[in-house]
Amino acid sequence: MANDKLAEQSMDFAVQIINLVKQLKEQRESIISNQIGRSGNRCEYS
């Protein structure tokens, strides 16, 4: 049950990161958006 909650929260966080990256790219902030996109969506499941 807790694993499902963690997976849900991880997915929500990833979606928020993707939306942030899109906004930054629209503002021509490509360097920071690339770094945030790489580090913010790095989720590993065991």
C-alpha cells in the first residue's frame, strides 16, 4: 500500500518537473531547464 502511494507521489513530482521544464524552455532558459529535467526525473524503482 505504501509503495503505491510512493509511486503516485513520484509520478506527480515528475509531471510537475516536466511542466516546469516546459515553462523554462518557453522563457529561453535552456541550460537550467535541461539540468532540472535530468535531475528531477531520475527515479529508480527496485
